[in-house]
Amino acid sequence: MRKSWWKILGLVMVASAIVGGLLGPVPVLPILHETIRNVYFHVPMWFAMLTLYLISVIFSVKYLNSGKIEHDLLAVEAVNTGVMFCAMGLFTGMLWANITWGEPWPNDPKLNGSAIATLMYLAYLVLRNALEEEQKRAKIAAVYNIFAFPVMIVLLYILPKMTDSLHPGSGGNGTFGDLDMNNHMRPVFYTSVIGWILIGVWVFTLRYRLRLLENKKNQIS
Amino acid sequence: MNTFQQIKTLVYKDIVLEWRSKYAINGILLYVVSTVFVCYQAFKSVDTLVWNALFWIILLFASINAISRSFTQESAYRQLYYYTLVSPAAIILSKIIYNSLVMLLLSTIAYAVYSLTFKQPVGDPLLYSITVLLGSMSFATVFTMVSGISAKAGNNSTLMAVLGFPVIIPLLIVLIKLAHNALVGLDRAISTGEIVVLLAINVITITISLLLFPYLWRD
């Protein structure tokens, strides 16, 4: 993962998505108007978050199998970065909701679900702080991480589908892609999603390498 | 002994241990009854929505109190002894079954006392009873694993709440919705989706517990 081509690719993709997203043509729709451009920034945050949480679960499973402390560090840094993307997703969503739905926090199952999922991952970080011993901390945190992941999926992707929701694609609403996006928007949107995922993974690897250096510094040689 | 017999023996052991002292179960029962009574004194009469929410909140806190001790009531040495005798899957399954039984008893009594004090016509009593049954099972499956994790992490009750609440909230949302459907007496066909989701979450939780518990107890 040390190669730099994918980092440059991510940067170029995000940069072109920002330019294309702010300048490109969008359909004129009631209520949404120009705010439809937020779909290029709000939705990719959640994709990046989900990718990072998925990476975290994979490394937690790997830790339980191998017992290598590096895998635990990878898992925790993926969660740290994922929580950041979740915060940005909530923030961009609140800006958008304020304009289209009239208030920053309407009582919507998807909003509440993502808030609770954030609580779950913050609980994971609290659990890590509660434990002193490294091996034990890594193991118990990995167990909780794997335990929490399916619940997060249920919260974010299954429960909102069952109830009435303001979000597209939930509660019998059509998905955003079917209703509102036209073919000019799609390429920009997918570029943005892939770009932000790459940036997220880059931030995560940087944090991991920092953590490794910190560990090395703290060791008695 | 095969796993099934091990589970049977372990559940029997837990019941006998509890029956000898009757400390925990009486304490929790008293807790439930007094909470219900406090709520009754405070609210006197409530509408359907509050009645339902209050009942599930009482059950939630009762279950957290009842289940949080499941891995700490016996000493670490005795647990080590069990671990040399039986498989970890048998231990977690027996705890889940025992906690489900406790929760079943608890929620039945809570429901009886609650509906006795707060008079509230239930539109579909059978569906409401099924919801209570499913709810006590779900609380037991989720909190057993969480209490196992928090017991390994030094077992402070804050940690149990911090770890347990976010995991139980999706279940609670579905349970409250299902219970509300039963209260107002909607057609049962509407509620099947919720029941399926509850059962699915339970199955997933039990499977993950079975997979993860062997890693948790091996210190």
C-alpha cells in the first residue's frame, strides 16, 4: 500500500468531483434546486465511512486469528477515521436538511440510526480506554467491534427501509438515482464516491503509520 | 458429555444456584415492582404511547440489572474450573438460555403488575404477549454477550451501559413499534415484518456470540 498512484488518483478524483460538482449541469428540481450538488459530498462520506468500518471489522477478525498487535492498530485507526467521516456526513446532511426539510435534525430513522451507530463506535473507543493491558484490550475490543458491526448494518440499512423516512431509498421512497439524478450527474457522483473512499483509506494508512512510529518510540530498545 | 448435555447441566446448575439463595431474583423482582409502582404514582394515568414506552424502559433497566451479573456472580477460579470441563459454546449458550428464562419470568411479572396498576386496554393481547416474549429473549441474547465483554473489562456498570445501550436500541425501536401495533390492535399481517427482523437479529446475535465467546474467555 506504500505506492503513491492511488493516492494521487484519489486526490485528482476528489478535486475533479469538487470542480465538476460545483460547476457542472444539474437538473432543475422543486425543493432541491441547486442543493442537489450536495449529493456529491454528503453521500460519499457514508460510503467512505462504511468502507472504513468494513476494513476495521476485517482486521478485528484477523487479529483474533493471528494475535498480531499490528492488526489491532489497523482496526482502531480505521474506526477513528470512520468516525471522522461519519461526523462529516452528519454535518453535510444537517446543512442539506436545513434547506430542504426545514430543520437540521428532523426526526428521521436514518439520522437517528447513524447517530446511534456513532455512539456504538464511540463506545468501542471508550472500551479501549477502559483497559490497560495491551493484549487483553486488543482482544476484547476486537470482539466488541465484530459484535457491533451487524447491528450497525441493521440500524443504517434495514430499519430505515421499514419505516417512513425522508431519505430517498427508504420507507418505500424511490432511490435518489432513479428519481433525481440524470446522466450528467452520475459520472461526477461516482468519481466523488471513489475519490473520497481512496482519501479515507489514505488518511487511515497515515494514522496507522503514525501509530506504529509512536509505538516504536515508546518501546524500550 | 456432548454439548447438549453440557448446556442442560449448566442451565440446571444456574437455576439451582439461584434457587438456593433467591437473592438476585427477589432483588430484581422487587426492583421491577417498585419501579412500576413509582411510575404509577408519578403518572396516575397515561396515554397509549407513553404507557408502551414506559413499560419497555422499565424492562430495559430491569434486564440490564439482571443480566449484568451473569459472568461475575461466580469466582474466577470456579469459572476456570468450568472452562476445563466444558466447551465455551456450551457456557455462552447456557447463559443465554438461563438469562432468557429469568427475563421471561421477570417480564411476565412486570407485565402483570404493570397492567394491573395502569389500566390500559390492549387491542391484541396475544400479539402483545408474543412481543414481551420476543423482547425478553432479545434482551437476554444481546446483554449476555455484552455482560461477558464488560466482565472481562473489569466489570464496571458504566461500561455495561455504554456498550449495551447502542446495541440494544435498534431492537428496542422494533419492539416498541411491534408493541404499539399490538396495543392499538392493528391487523397481525402488518406486524410480520417486525417479528421477522427481531428473530433475525436474535439469530445473528446468538451466532456471533457463539463464534466470539471462545476468544473472549481464553485469557
